[in-house]
Amino acid sequence: MSKKNTKYIFVTGGVTSSLGKGIVSASLGLLLKSRGFNVTIQKLDPYINIDPGTLNPYEHGECYVTEDGAETDLDLGHYERYLDAPTSQNNNVTTGKIYQTVIEKERKGDFLGKTVQVIPHITNEIKRRIKILSKQNYDIIITEIGGTVGDIESLPYIETVRQLKWELGENNSMVIHLTLLPYLASSGELKTKPSQHSVRQLMESGIMADVLVCRTEHKIPKDQRAKLAQFCNVPLDNVIECKDLETIYEVPMYLQKQNFDEVVLKELDLKSDKEADLKEWKSFLKKFQNPKKSIEIALVGKYISLQDSYISIAEAFKHAGAGLETEVKIRWVYSGDITEENIKSTLKGVDGILIAPGFGDRGIEGKVLTAKYARENKTPMLGICLGMQIMTIEFARNVLGYTKANSMEFDPSTEHCVISLMEEQKNVVDKGGTMRLGAWKCSVKSGSKLFDIYGSKNISERHRHRYEFNSDYLNEFEKNGFLATGTNPETGLVEALEMPEHPFYVGVQYHPEYKSTVATPHPLFKAFIEACEKK
């Protein structure tokens, strides 16, 4: 335990997955932060992958990257967007990481010949990971446990919570259980039975829920609330309704109206004279829900059938759009469907185009056609990571005349390899955690569009990629009007390209969307939206 006597909140889920534990955790974090507490949120994920870095986005949605280069669950994006504070590799723990650490210790002989078991070795390692963050002097650590109570893979985490509640003592920890109240249209009522069973399952593991948060399509009648309190062993005030809302950004206020933060502070025996001040949050929400203008941007990608694959980009548009009182409608376009014959009709009427990040060669030619369309038609375009690489390939083919130009990722034998691997990447065998990851510095050229956007010569942005712009071609690119206006000061690697003669044709090798929050929308997204409005 730290000097500060850190308090712990554990958030579990029951009945079904995808109930919004991440949003509830982030909303609670925001409420507690606004009352003067130093709060962080971590996610415990029950899958055996070391991190989501090698997962297809269709499996788990977007892979979010922290400042220190950890590839993490997309919920960490929500935590940062709500708390306006960075997370780190310690904020995302997976079963894979836990077992890897324990097995490595066993191989070194650290357990002195003991039989290595789930209890105490695995649970001790989970405990250690939960407590690491307390060294940073947080008042409150919210720990979201992925999966659903009753899942085999969640059991070690639930057992660890049981042990910790006992070890930490009275009022130093609490459990918030998020559950579902299904609505039966045939009888016209909400049913509490699944929630009762879920709480009972939690009790069978030795844990009493202190607060029940109920996801529901309808308001919970008083008698149903009383029934839940009685059968789930929680005070009536600790049954919190979490109704389906228009936007996730309404959730903090909805929970605050039910004194959620007050209930939590009472359980943890914490006092605050400061009321939750959500003035800025409410101002953002008002602008977001009452825009004065509207634009449509085509998001061209290969994972668009699961929009969670690009969740940080979609949210960054909301943050920047609200600041400009502009509604940003996204037209989701699957790049694999784009052909020379249909590109005009596919992109007809859009005010701007974003070419999304990604890996692999599926749908690449559709993206190249999109870059050509935006360049020739003077349509504002932002290319992110792979998006910038696509703009590079298109320019090399159609302006420089290298018709076979490509990336080494898609055609290793191409004679004009405008996107290549760095030397240190060429012998990498492991796929996980081996890319250029996390925050890297970028020097911005004075007088460029990028400099106008950031207002600074020195910036830092997060990366997640393996392939780089091939600087052998830089002179040719610049002579023909595609300028490198952002470079890494240590390596000289190109970080950003732009076309001064175009209203907005900017490609960045980094991921600006990771740094956009409600309180601080990203300037690159704001500038892009402004360019789209002018069109």
C-alpha cells in the first residue's frame, strides 16, 4: 500500500458482455476527479494474448496505444478521453501477461521448488499488477474486470478481488457490479431474475456487490428497484439505473443525478467538500447535441463492418466537431469495394475523406484510388498511418510515373519501394510489441500547414507501425510538390507529408486520434474539419 492509503474500486459485469463497464468506469472516474480526487482506471482482460496488438480488429475492436508504447484494450481510450490524463502499460493487464510472468519466474527457480498453482501464484501476480499503480500516489484506483462473472477465464480475477477485499480491510475497497435488466415486450416488464442470479454467482465466489448498476432500456419502477436491493443485498440507494442514452457522453450526468459518486465515496469512507463540477463537460455536450453546421466525411478503411475498429477516430471527430459546433457525419466506406468505375458515385457529395490505418494488402488498391480522387478533385483529405503510406504510393505512381511503386508490406519485390522497412525491423520474427510504438518526437517545418495547425516546431505523437517512408525518394517528392513537413529529430524519418497547393492534403505517420479527449480536442482533426467546411 502507498503512503496515501489508496482506495480500490472493482467493476465486474454479469448476465452478458458488452454492457459498458468501460463507460461506467470512465464516467465514475470523471465524477470522482471533478470532486478533487486523483483517479486512474485499469483494465484486467481475461484473454491469453499478451496484448491485443496481434488481434484482428474484428475480434476485439481497435487496439489503443499509450504514451509509453503499450498496445492495449480500446477501453483505455475511453479512460483517457474522459479523464483527460494518459494511461500506461500498467493500466492494461491480460491473463497472457500474468501467466508469462509467473512461468518466467518458475523457469528461473524463483519459487524455490514450490508447486506453482493458480492460488497463490497467479492470484499474487494479479494482486501485484493491481497494486503497481498505487505507487504513483493515486487516491482511487478503479479496476475494470473484463468478461462476465461465471466465465472460466475470469475466475482467477474474481478470486483475487475476494482476497484483496479481505486484505485491504473495511472501507478501503468496494465492488460495483454491472448487470442487465432485460425487457420482455410480451409481458411489458423489466426482469430482475438474471441480475439476481449474477449477484448470487458473485456471492458463491465470496464477493458481495456493494453497488448494483443496472443497464436497462426503460426506467426501473420503484418496486423493481426495491426487489433488486432486497435480493441482491445492497441498500436501495446503491441500486443505480443506467438507461440507454443517445450518446455515451451523457452517462456521467445521468449517474450523477442518482448520486453515484456520493454513494461510492460513502462506501469508501471518503469525504469531499467539492461538488462534482462538470461545467466544461456539459458545455461540450450542449455543443455536440446542438450543432450549427453539418459536414460528411468518408472514412475509407477495411474493417468498417465493425465500427469499434476505428473508435478513437470517430470520437476525435466528435470532440473536434463539438468545439466548432459542427456535426461530423461519417460515411463508412469499405475500401475493397472501390473501383475506378464506382469511385465517383461512392464518394459523391462528401466534404472530406479520411484514409484509415490498418495492416495487410486487402482493400489497398481501393485506398490508392481514393487518394488519387482526393488529390485530383481538391477534396480535403487526411491520411493516418497506412493512410499516409497510401498517399505516398499513389503520388509515386501517378505523379512521379513509377507505375509499379508500392510498399514492401504489399510487394516485397517492387522496384520502387517508396515505403520500406527500417534496418532494425528486417530481422524481426515476433509480431507482437515489435513495431514503432508509443510517443515519438516530431520536428515541424516553419511556414507549413502542419506548423499552423500545431503552433509549434516540436510536437510528440503516438505511433503504431512497422513500415516507413523511404527517404531515398524524398527529393523527388518535394520537387513535385509533396513536402515532408514533419520529421523525427533523431532518426530523420518522415512523420508527415503535405501538399501546399491543395486545400488540405495531409498524411501523418502517427495516430493523432489517440491523443484527442473531450477537454482537449486534437488540433489536426479541428483543422481538417475546418477545411471540409470551407469546401
